[in-house]
Amino acid sequence: MKVCIVGVSGKLGRYMVQHALDRGYEVVGVCRAKSVGKLDAYKDRITILPGATNDRGVIERAVAGCDGVLTVLAPWGVKQYSSGTAQAVLDFARPDARLIFSCGWHISRDGKDVYSWKLKLLVTIFGGLARMLRLVELDDQVEACRRIFASSRRWTVVRGSDLEEGESEGLPVWSRHVGDPILKSNRTRRVDFALFMVAALEDDALVQEAPAIVGCRTASALAHRADGQAAT
């Protein structure tokens, strides 16, 4: 399998590289030119295309011939990075390609998610300040996901809880809706978030799903183990 990782130089992207290589995949990565050095450990094992992730020309070249595309929807800046990146992937990836996107829990597909007041307050305050300072566009990440959800492509949007570093605990568990008891622990190892995204490439049960995930060894996951990987 040939895969493209958009946003490959970040922590999540580098974990995805390792998981993909462990599976024997051919990897093409896209990152900003100034971040290419972060990938020195993989420079002889992957192809790197420097450029902005919302540069349509760069994305078109990067996804050509790829069976799957793993995309980090980063909200940084005020240049529509998330929506521009998502739209380019949707427009240029092969018609049958698996498209896996990452975003935060604040994204809702159907409005049935139940958010804590703390999370809603954090998103409101942080989003407003970041927008005022022209640092982050959370609304643009919402717009990116709106376009993905409206697409007939073979997409999956993986919604992450609080991420932490540490050794892998295994494949995270997931639910369709934030607020499900299985997600209460609100913690996932970043290496396992990456594992879930890479594993989703070959999991047809996740096609056109927006799973919210938590670590498989968290208290809430262990307490609801009998509910399986796809509680509703």
C-alpha cells in the first residue's frame, strides 16, 4: 500500500510514519520546508514533498497514486489551512482511496455529542483569543470537517481526546458520540492515536464514520470493555 501523510513532520505525523513503515507501506509525506529536518531519521525510507499543506499543487503531487491519505487537520494560522487542506485531499486523491483525517473532540458530525461545560468554555475562550491574535482558526477546522462529512468519498474523521506522550497501550477504543461513558477518561497516548489512524486505512467498518477515541487501558475503556470497540 502507498500512503501519503499530510502534516508528516509533527509528533502525530512522525508516529504515523513509523506505524506505516512497520506495516511495509510506501510513504510520501508533506510538510513545511523548514520542518523537513525533523524527518532526518526517515529521510532514506520515505519521500518528502516540502510545501504548505493547503497548497493544492503540492497536495495533488503528493497524493498521486496513493491508496490512502492520512491528514492532520491543523487549525494553526488564519489562512484556511484545515479547510484548504481537506478540500485539496478530497479533490485530488484517487476515487477509491481511503482518506483518514484527524481533528479535536469539539467537532460534531450529527449534533448528538454531549460536551462538558469545561470543554465548551475552553473552546469558546481559547478559540476567541486565538482568532483575535490570528494564531488559530478553530472554526476553519469545523468547516473542513463539514466538507468531509458532505463528501461521498471513503473518509474517516478521527476525533481525539487529550493526547499524552508515553509507551503504546494498544489500539484505542471508540464511540460515535462524545459523552459516551466509554470515553469518560478523555486520554489517549499520541502514539496510539497515530496507530488508530493508520489501522483505519484497512478498516472498512470506519468508512464514513467520525469516531471519538480514548486509550484502551484508561479506566473508562476498561470499565466498558464488554461494549466493544464501537459503542453507540
